[in-house]
Amino acid sequence: MLSSRTLLNKQTLTLLSRQPVALVHGDHGNGGNIAVVLSGCGWWDGTDVHEGVYTMYHLSRNGARFQMFAPNQQQMNVMDHMKKQPMSGDNRNVMLESSRFSHGQGQMQMHDLNKLDVNSFDGVIFPGGHGIVKNLSSFVKDGKDCKLHGDVERVLKDFHRSRKPIGLSSMAPVLACRVLPSIEVTMGHERDENSRWGNWPYTNMVQAVKNMGARHHVHEPFEAFVDEKNKVVSTPSFMWETEFHYHYIFDGIGNMVKHVMRLANK
Ligand SMILES: *[C@@H]1O[C@H](CO)[C@@H](O)[C@H](O)[C@H]1NC(C)=O
């Protein structure tokens, strides 16, 4: 019987013995090129740190390449993440804050959202966080009638029209539901029932996407929902507030990323 190991040359085998996990699971960037759109850095005023990091971790683990994008403009506000209140006198730029996610690669990795061209990518992912409702859209002010940042609207419509997948976590579905007709998404539970290790404080957003014309499906934080027709993949993430069960969110984002990559390679 020919095992896959016998097909590997000696040099690869030496590497494999040193770094088994990366070589067995990773695909060295052959799994497509995915754009990740960020909106700052931190749950209360930008992209949630966990959602952003887990997204890029799972892209890497499953063998995709990725680049980060964010709008080059002022943030609505800067939040004190301990007091959960705006900090006065602190102004920050969304793209510079988002570049905190790029590991020391600076301008190699982070780009102005106005440069995101659908023809250069196989899919796009928007991790959640309040940057979605404060700066990628006017949802905090206008709810279901919100306006989208011009480049966000352009990117969503371009990827949808080109039949390329769109991945969304936590509150990011509000963006897609506002500009893409009759899509189907999940933002978790529809009522704030205390589930075992957390609760659902953002159910008003589920109502909002329904009012925008989307169909909502109830799912758990470790699951992703796929609208195969529209190639839109969503996962509840931090719509579920949990003290420390972050691994559920990690797994849900992993499922979302894998479906985005599957649809990107169709
Ligand atoms: C983002 O924040 C800036 C600064 O407060 C604001 O001018 C802009 O309207 C916000 N973007 C959207 C789409 O609401």
C-alpha cells in the first residue's frame, strides 16, 4: 500500500517532523486570495479583536492568502473598553487602527478600502464589531434605514455580482442585508434567552435585518449558515455575549471561513 508519506521527498519529511501541523493542514496559499475588510481595532469602536484574528488564523490554517483593507478616514469615536464609554479628545483613523491587526508588515498587508478590486480576490470577509455600525454604515444612527460607506457598498455589490463569496461575522450581516436583495443570514438567536454560557443582547439587529428584507436563521455561535444561492456565509460570533467560552466563536468563524473558501474555489 502506498501511503502519502512515501510520496514526500526527504527534505519535506525533515520539515514535516519539525512542523507537522502546518504542513499537513496548510496549503501554502493555494486556497485562494481573500480580502478581509476591517473597521478599526476593538469591539466597541472597530473590528472585534477575536473575530479579526480568528478569521485570519483560519484563512492561514486552511491555506488561503489574504490582504487587509479599511477605510482611510476618522473613526466616529474612540471607546474606553473598560468603562464602555467614549473617550473625549481622542481622534483616530480607521485604517491606522485596523493596521494593528497586520503583524509588523505595515503597508504590505494593510490597504485603503478604495483600492479593493473584486478582480484581484476570490472572496471577501467582514469580521464584526461596532466599527460595522459606526463607520462602515450609519446603523447606530439610522437603524434599518442606514447608509453604507460608499466603498463598502461597492465591494459588497461587486463580489455579489461576480458570484464570489462574502463572509460575515456577528453584526456584519447588517451591511449585506442593507444592499443585497433577499439574502439569508444568521445573527444567532432571535430572543435574548440565556443560553448555557452566555446571552444574546443584540436581538434588535435580527429584527432590523428582517425589516431590511433578509431572511434570518437561528444558529449557535459555533455554527455558520450558508446562503448557497447568494454565496453569503454568516456566523453569530459575539452577537452571543459570553464571559469566557471564546472557543465556540473560534469554531463558528472556522466554519464560516471554510465555507467561504469552498465557494471561492467553485
Ligand atoms: C464614520 O465616522 C465619521 C466620523 O464621525 C462620520 O463622518 C461618517 O459619517 C461615519 N461613516 C458612516 C458611514 O456613517
